[in-house]
Amino acid sequence: MPRAKRNAAPDWPREIHRVLRANGVRQVSYVPDAGHIRLIELCRADRSMCMVSLTSEEQAMGLAAGGWLGGERSALLMQSSGVGNCVNALTLVTHCAVPLVALVTMRGEWGEFNPWQVPMGQSAQAVLSAAGVKTFRLERAEEAAATVEAAAKLAFDANAVTAVLIAQRMIGTKTFGETR
């Protein structure tokens, strides 16, 4: 008797890449992050996208503004601990109505081992909202495409800054040197 196929979890990084591409995102900035590694690889392999590795998340605000002035759409890939690094720089994109989609892998939540990740992980959504960023929460892989699509439409149709907070439970808990 044939074995039933198990439904595999959706490949949410591939779905997010597809949505970014469909929405004309050509500039993707990022601070290297294990939670985003698959999405970074997909974007890097996409010849229509320019990948910019950052030393700090705040640099993405100037890149997004310059890209927008040049007719390009931007996305930022970062970890929740980076939210605190870009608070002041967010004023550039929020007050100048520069559209930007930030995809934020959350830390300080599900099974966190590093106490240094907890404060910003627990306050990232409130901090972003206070800075004028429209936030969306992504808890389930099968909702990745729809959630990122909603954030991209709001960003690019209304010249807004949006952030999709990707739950730590989706990316897996981390230990030193590995993800579980």
C-alpha cells in the first residue's frame, strides 16, 4: 500500500521572494542573519535584485530614499535587535513618505537562549509603531505570501514604511552556531 504524502510546510522564504519580485523590489539591503539566510540566497541569485550588505540597519533608510528617488523599490531584511539601531533613521523614510518593506526576523520570543535579544525582541513592534511604521505579524508559514503582499501593497501604493515581524517560532530557536 502506498504511503500517504505528508504536506510539507510552505517554503516561506521562496514565497516572500516571489512577492518581493512581483512587487518590483529591486534593491534589498540586509544585515547578515541566519533567520534570513534562505531569503538572502534567493534574492542574491535573482539577477533583477541588487543586494546590499549593511554594517548597521540604519544605513537601509538612506539606501531606500536614494533608491526611491531613482525609481527603485526597496526591502530591508533584518533581525529584531536591529530595530533599535534604526529608530532615528526611520524619520527619513517615514516623514518623507519613502516606501520601504522591512522583513524582521524576531528574537527574544519562542525558546530564546540569549538574554540580550529579549528586550528589543519584546518591544520591536511597539517601537516600530511609535516611529510611524505599519506593522504586520507573521506567525504561520502558509500566511507568508499574503502577509508580505499586504505589507508591500501598503508600502508601495501609499508610500508608507511597513514591517513584517516574522515570529521566532517560524525561523526556529537558535543556540550558539545552530538553529533548532
